[in-house]
Amino acid sequence: MRVVKAEFAGACYGVQRALDMAVKASESGQGASTLGPLIHNPQVVAELAERGIRAVEGPENVERGSVIIRSHGVTPAVRRAVEARGLPLIDATCPHVARAQKAAAELARRCGRVVVVGEAGHPEVEGLVAHAREAGGHVVVVAEPDDLPASLEAPVGIVVQTTQTREALDAVVAALAERGIEADVKNTICFATRQRQESAAALADEVDAIVVIGGRNSSNTTRLADICALSCARTHHVEAPDELDPAWFAGCESVGVTAGASTPEDQIAAIVERLEAL
């Protein structure tokens, strides 16, 4: 069975940057905590815990050491709470997320109404909403056009969760256009996310089965699995090699491998090794 890896797969710049910053903090010997999991990858979070980097719910749960803002970013209120406690702050917010936060605030000041295209409740989306509201905006979160409130009127600004698809953004923009609303759009989808989605879709068209690697709590990994499933019925989302079932690949001549932006290279290599041994 031939194992083929997607051209673009695995940890993106923002994730690797956050991991490097956390590891460096662990080497200081002063202790550190992340506000929520640093990235949406259970194995990585467990490895960081072994290094003394624990995930906590909020600044009030930190008694000593540095506070690391995770790659998804935080709300302005949370940042202020950290600063009020006088704790050393390490900002590992992905630069693309930080750009989206700035865009959300700018749209709020310019348009007054802001639509966030993304997954409600996701920490990155909560941060985008909070930045827009702090700038005086009225904010709604939508995953698809049907979520748009009927009462929405121009002017409207649109900002996007960095791991969303361009198709999701375009659908919302088109739905508003049908109402006669020409939105002020800030396309804040991360280029690395788009690369991974496009290469995963291309690979899914070419193989008999495909394995998508990454945390089940990772929205960008889950979205990759959904994209692959559109072209390849034998799509399997796993977090670790021991989840692979040989029966999944019965009769397969080729199997593809891709991974979410929060999946380190060593986790991909472990899956490839197991597949090649089948």
C-alpha cells in the first residue's frame, strides 16, 4: 500500500511559534501556565504538562510563574486581568489571529455592525467578538447564511475565523448581497489554512483512503476531515497511531495522510510509520 503525504500538512507557523515560546518558558525554571490549552492537540498539551506547563481556565488560577496567552488569543478583559495581577506575560497569540482581532475592532469602529464568520464558542471567535464589542460594535457570529439575523442592516463589516473556508465566507457575503448589503469584508483566513485545505482536497481525489491527523477538539483539523470526506468516503480522523484499524485499508492501493495546523511533525511521522507497516 502506497502512503502519500499531502503537500501541505501539519503545524503552521503560528502553532510552531507558540510551542517554541512555551518550551522556552519551561526551561526558565520559573513555571508557566497557559490560559486554556496552548493549541488544540491533547498529546501536545500532555507533553507540555510534563514540562511543567499547565493549562488553567483563567488568570485567577495562576499563583506563580508566567502566563502564556495561547495561539487562539484571548479577550481584552482577560489580558487586563493578567496585567492586573502583575504576572509576567508571554503572548503566543498567532500573528494571523492578532491581525483578525485588529480587523474586528477596526470594522466595529467603521461600520458599527460586525459579522464574525466562524464557530460560536471557539476561543478565537470569542476573542474576535470581544475585540469588536470593545470598539463599540454590535456583533453576531454566523457559521452559514441561515444564521444571519433578518434585522441586520447596512453598514456591515465581516471578519473571519482564521481557520474557516473561503467558501463559508463567500456564502455569507453573497447572502448579504442578495439583501442589497455590500459588506466591508476583511478576509482574515490564514493562508496556511487554505494551503492545507486545498492540498488535502487534491489528495483525497487521488487515493483510496485518507487519514487526517489531529485533535478532535481542533476545528481546523475537523474541517480538513470534512473536506476530505467530500471526495473520499474512506476518510478517518485520528489522534494517535494506535487508533488505526487495518480493516479500514483493506483492498487499498494508496492511502493519503494529512494533518491539521495544530499537529506537530513527529505525530505525522508516527502515523506514516504505522501505515507503512500495515
